[in-house]
Amino acid sequence: MPLTVETLSTADPLAPHFSVDLPSQRNFTEGSKANLSCHASGVPRPVITWFKNGHRLPSVSVKEFKGHSVLAFDAVRLNDQGMYWCEANSTEGWNRSSSLSLTGT
């Protein structure tokens, strides 16, 4: 049976939402590797942006794949301490993850 417009299914629009909350705290040892991860779903797929202490982070250290975003630290430094969160945006809305406090030990 050939596909027609009537037989194609499309997903209903859905505002961004996070499937897993960030932990409230992460401790690190200076110089260690660390990854912070956010996963947001929605239709259309939302764009994820990372923030530290209220400031948008550049995407240089961010890896994204199908709604999953990882903020990677090759060697954590003391000035990386702070409050982190991610935001998900799409044409259907906006959402913010829980905040994570990154602290050195």
C-alpha cells in the first residue's frame, strides 16, 4: 500500500521537559575529569543551553546528541565551582533543569 498524506503519522507538539533531574551537588578533585549531563525531550526536539551562575556557557565544552547534552571538563579547576543548570527551548516552550552545585574537595 503506498503512503499517502492520510497514512503518515506525525507527533503532536510537546513542550520541553527533562527526563532526569541533575543531582543537587557534585564534588570534584582538582584536575579530575567530570561530565554534567542533561536530557530533554519534546516535539520538536528542544535546543539545550548550559548556564553557570546565571551566565550562558559557550558550546565549546558541550557535546549534544538527540536531546542529550553533556558539559565536559577535561581537568576541573577551582574556578569551575558554581551553580550549573541547563535550559531547553523549542517553538513549543521553555523549561529549566534543577540546579547542581559543583564544588571542590
